[in-house]
Amino acid sequence: MLHRHCCPNKPANAGIAQRGYLQNCNWKLRKLLTRKIKKQAYQYDIKVNAGFGVRNNQVEHKAAEKIQGVANKIAKEAANKAAVEEFSMLVSMLDSMLVLLLFLLFRCSF
């Protein structure tokens, strides 16, 4: 149910749609829920996208996967670059500590 005093612009089933539950349903349930949500939206003058509740076809799905793959690749490269920089910083710190330690050892031995 829609409670006008607390959520005037939200249909009752908005949570279902926002969580992606609708996309994972079988076609009968998806059709039923889509019809109910659109009916609620129409009843309260809420605009619904034309593609609401429609699953992507194979071409759209592959394109979305490709875009997500590129984004993941960029994020992975950035994480690898940060890890390399951190490692090189640690190596340089250890190198300077080793030089200092060797200097102190040779100084004390003479």
C-alpha cells in the first residue's frame, strides 16, 4: 500500500524494482509484477520508463558486460599500479635502512 503521508511519490512495490528482483524473476511473475507496479504508478501519476521490467536482449547484455569488463580492467590496473608504488616505496625504505645499518656496522668495527 502507498501511504501518502510518508511517501507520496513512491509506489508500494518500488523496493522490489530497485533491488533488481524483477529482472531475476521468470517471465510470468515479471509480467505480473510489472503490470501491478505500472498500475500503481498510473494511479498516483508517477512516470515509469518505457523499458521498465523488460530484460535486456543478448546484444544489450553483451554490451553491458563489455562496458563492465572495461571498468573492471581500469580499476584492476589502478589497484596494481598503487600496489607497485607501495612496494617500491617499501623497497626504497628497506634499502636506505640497510645502507644505514651497514654504515653503523662498519663504523663500529673500526
